[in-house]
Amino acid sequence: MKVSSYNAKNSNVYHNNSNCTEGNNIERVNLQQGTGGKRLCHRCAGLNSKK
């Protein structure tokens, strides 16, 4: 399910899918809202393209 964009301070990608395992593993202390000017995570992109 697509959600508002978020990213980790120490990552070079952002996430926007609640089913992304990589995005779900971000520790709360590193979590930031928005894209941070980063590229979309490949797992999120794949999940977003599924119907």
C-alpha cells in the first residue's frame, strides 16, 4: 500500500510503500519524513507497480 514518503538519515533511497521490508526496518531514531532528495527504493517501486 502506497504511503507518504519517508527515508532514513543514513540511506540514499526513500520509501513510499508500507509493504517494503527495507523501509519497515528503519529504526525510529533514523526515520525522516519526505524524500530527502533521494531516489525511490527499488523494492517500493516494484511493490507500487503491482496491481
